[in-house]
Amino acid sequence: AAGERFHSRLNATGKTYEYHLIPYGTYDVFARKYAWQMTEPLDIEAMREAAGHVLGSHDFRSFCTKAAKKKSTIRAIRLLEIYETKNEIVIEITGNGFLYNMVRILAGTLVQAGLHKRTPDSIPPLLESRDRKQAGPTLPAKGLFLKCVEYDL
């Protein structure tokens, strides 16, 4: 049981998000409000290679908007998987916490890698730059889902 001072957001020790994409050449009338429709094919392997550079503890200032001046922008990503279902491409990411718009910007950057608009090895210098302008676009909110919140109770 949670104590009196428990706070659902502040006491979270980890979160998992999913970002859903509808692949090029596929149209799902039921998913269109809950996923982002791709207008070009994606190279999933290039996306996975780029995602590998994000794993671990890094300063994610390049992947957030409204970064607080005093708060740390260092976060630890322990899982980042990209998988395909029959009608979707799903980017699943688990970490100890996320910055404002971080998952949507990460997804946008991985999509750029999948479209060959950036190389997977451009990710480490992007992280080091701490410059939001160097990262990909913030994808639409409609594809983002909070899958799980973890607590140590």
C-alpha cells in the first residue's frame, strides 16, 4: 500500500511509452486517430541501429522542449525496441523518466533515420550537442501512449 505522501508522478521509478505508426501502403480507418500515418517506407533496421545509440544514461536536452534551467536533463533509457505488427510499427521505450516531448522527438528522430534523412551514427553527436534544433520533429500526440508506470512500494 502507498503511504500518505505518495504522488503518482513524483514517486514513479520508471515509465514505458509506445509510439504507433501506420506503415506506408497501409491504411487503417480505426487506427487513424491513434497512430501517425507514414507517407514513405521506413528502413526499420536503420531505426533500430539509431535506437541503439540512445540506450543508457545520457543528457537528453536535445530531445526536449521547455527544458528547465535548474533541473537535470539526464535520463536513463533501458529499453528501446521497434517492432512491426500486421498493421503497425511500434516504437517502445522504457526509462527512469522522460522530459517534455522527449518520446515524440525521439520517435521523430528515429523516423528520420528510417527515411534515410539522417544516419544512425548521427545520434551520439546529436546527444552531445544538447541542441533541440539538431533533433528530428516532434511527432503528433495521437500516436503516443503511456503503457506502464513502475513504482518501488
